[in-house]
Amino acid sequence: MTGERRLGRPRSEGTRTAILAAALEELETGGYAALTIDGIARRAGCGKQTIYRWWPSKADVVLEALLERAETTIEIPDEGSLSDDLLAFLTATFRQRGQRPTLVGLMAQALLDPVFATAFKEKFLFKRRAALRVVLERAAARGELAEGADLELLMDVVYGVLWYRLLLDHAPLDDSAGERLAALIVRATR
């Protein structure tokens, strides 16, 4: 035997998809704080033991659901210039602000649970940073960034603004904020 077979029933793709869809629907109707495994199971038409067999917590279910949605809804723009690419990227990113309670809930869970924190960083946060890195590296290849520009710091500035505003809700994450942040980054790269 070349591989190991997991014990138990194999994971049903149909059930997995139904669970992820149910989690997103539950989020839309009640928000992250009200989300329960019971509610997801009821909406998905499965037992909660099925969910717990595949995911250790509601945060893990939500993370996977958001990752699948992001794969189809958030693209890496190529508008031909750093300014236009950043504006398109930030506009698309900031338009996800409707997910604020969910993202804040996931961040809170990451602060409380080191195992989930690792998954959240690797599967979500680092993927979003990698997408922004593509935008910045493309600009560097076009000669739009100063020699030796600190891409890590630029990404920290972008995501620092995003998370600070998400977590504190002290200022809007709207198209205007995206425009101002894009302009700030462009000025900082010259």
C-alpha cells in the first residue's frame, strides 16, 4: 500500500459545499457573533458531528468559506500603472467591508487560539499580502518603484490601514479611503 486511507466515511464534496454555503448564509442573516455550528448544520441539512469531523470550530468553517469566495470574487488587477492597479485593488478589497463583523470575529479568534491564528495567517492574511505583492512587483518591473523600495513596509501600510479601520471602526473604508491610500503609496514609492 502506497498511501494511508483515513478511517471513516470519505468527505462528500456536496456536503462540504452545502456547509460552506450555509455558513455564508448564516453570516449574512445573523452575523458572526450569532453564528453557531447548530445553525450551519441545520441550514446545510447535515449533522453537526459532520461539521466537527471536518473543522475544529466555526471560525475554521468561516475561514474556508471566505477563502473559496475570495478565489472567485477578488482578482489581482492589471490596469497598466501602479496608481491604477492600487486603486482597483483597494477598491475591490474595501468593498468587502460588509464582512467587517466576520473579519473582526476571525481576528479575535486568531488572538485567542494559536492554532487558528496560524491557519488564518497562512491561508488568508498571507494570501492577501501575496496578491498585493504581485501588484507592487509588477510596478517595480515597470520601473515605477524607487530602487530598493521596501515592499514589506508598503504592504504593512496598506493592511495596517485596513485592519485598524476594520477593528476600531473609527473611519470609513470606502472608495475615497482607497483613493487616498493608493495616492499615499504611489507618493511613497518615488
